Amino acid sequence: MSIIDQIRDKTAVGDMNTVAELTNQAIADGIAPDDIIQHGLIEAMTIVGDKFKKNEIYVPEMLIAARAMKTALGILKPLMVGQEAKRLAKVVIGTVKGDLHDIGKNLVSIMMEGAGIEVMDLGVDVAPEKFLEAIKAHQPQFLAMSALLTTTMPNLKTTIDVVAEAGVDQNLKVLIGGAPVTQKFADEIGADGYADNAATAVDAIKALL
Ligand code: B1M
């Protein structure tokens, strides 16, 4: 089995130490960091995402795989300075104002990164103005927002309105999610997409591209 296939398989099962060793070995063998990311790490997170969607694995297994992926990315990133990594899209993400829940949002970010999407994570309790500022600064294709409380769900709409009123980018797509959020709610507030978990969030981005 090739070393990239080994990185893929060990990442998918979350064997962080072996993934780090294999990544260092792959670099020493002269394999391009981009190849390791595209064919090792991204494929691993695709496998993990598919299993998560089918309820074959759950949040803990996903977090362990994500930790292995992040370890390898940490080794590879310094080697990629000056290289334009192939990026599927750029996303500004955050949990809306008044809401401190970030476990789901972090999983979504990790799965997006694993799929080759550039993610600017603004954290939690993000005011509409802060989202707007980040959109102006980074010019992403997507604004992704998470809300876990019924009391903060309205801030999804407030943010969409603030961004729309500012008229920054007509092509900007909005993706929302979080336990109380539904497709119906997304349609009502004018979001372009909704996803019910971290793996389908990546699918939604790909579908909207
Ligand atoms: Co809070 N909390 N919490 N909490 N908390 C809930 C959400 C709650 C349902 C618990 C309950 O009462 N049964 C309830 C909300 C009720 C409601 O609004 N209807 C609640 C409450 C009331 C509160 C407080 C108000 C409690 C209090 O202080 N009285 C308070 C609010 C604080 C605030 O935000 N201002 C509070 C605080 C907290 C903690 C800080 C203690 C902690 C958060 C820690 C953290 O996130 N760093 C916490 C936790 C852990 C929970 C529960 C137990 C778990 C949430 C979680 O992380 N789930 C939750 C009850 C529950 O859900 N069982 C609860 C795991 C996570 C992987 O799932 O976030 O749904 P989830 O993300 C999923 C999908 O929703 C989706 O993908 C993820 C992965 O599959 N998804 C997206 C999420 N974002 C997405 C974005 C996308 C697409 C998909 O596109 C952009």
C-alpha cells in the first residue's frame, strides 16, 4: 500500500501518532504536501464524513479523525508557504451573536478544511457587524453561521439582513445550521443552504458552488 493510502487509512481511524510519523516519512520521500493533503487527508475526511452520515461512526470518532488530520496539517502547512494550495472555496464561519455553543461549528469547520475549503473561523457570539467586516476583508464565497438556541436563531436572519443591506457581494452564499435550525427556517429567512450535520455542510457547499 502506498504511503499516501496509509496516511488516508490511519487518519480515518484517528491514529494521530502514526499519521504524524507517516507524514514526516512522506515528506522525507519527496512527496508533495499538496498530494498528501488531497489524496491522504481529504480522502480520509470524506470517508469519515460518509460513515458519519450513515451513523456508522459518531461525534467522538469524527473528532479523533479530525485531530489526526489537524496534526498532519500542522506538519505540512509550514512547507506550503508561498504555494497556492488548491482551494475549493473560501468560507467565513461563526456562531451567531448571543450564542456560545461551538462544538458543532468547530466540527463543520474541520470537515470543510478536510474537504479543501479555506475557513476563516470568527468564533462564537459573533455580531452581524463582525461578520460583515470579515466578509469585506476576506471576500469569501460563503457565509456560514451556526445557532444552537431558539433565542439566537433570529440572529441568523439579522446577520443576513445586515450583510444584504451593506450590498458587499451579490454572489455571496449563506449556509446555516445548528440543532434547532431547519430547512424550512432557512427558506423563510432567505439563506441559500442548510445542513443538518458537518458532513452534509460540505455537500451543501459543493452543491452551491
Ligand atoms: Co447548551 N443548550 N446552553 N451549552 N447545550 C443546548 C443547545 C440545549 C438544547 C440543552 C437543553 O436544554 N436540552 C439548550 C437550548 C434550548 C433551546 O434553545 N431550545 C441549551 C441551553 C438552554 C443553554 C444555556 C442557555 C443554559 C443556561 O445557561 N441556562 C446556555 C447558553 C449559553 C449561550 O450560548 N449564551 C448553554 C450553555 C452551554 C455550555 C456552555 C455549557 C455548552 C456549550 C459548550 C461549547 O459549545 N463549547 C452547552 C452544551 C454542550 C449543550 C448541549 C448539551 C450539546 C450541544 C453540542 O455541542 N452538541 C446541547 C444539548 C444537546 O444538543 N444535546 C445544549 C454536539 C454538536 C456536535 O452538535 O451543535 O447540534 P450541534 O452541531 C451539529 C449540527 O447541528 C450541525 O453539525 C454539527 C455536527 O453534526 N451544525 C451545522 C451545527 N452548526 C452548523 C452550521 C452549518 C451546518 C451544520 O452550516 C454553517
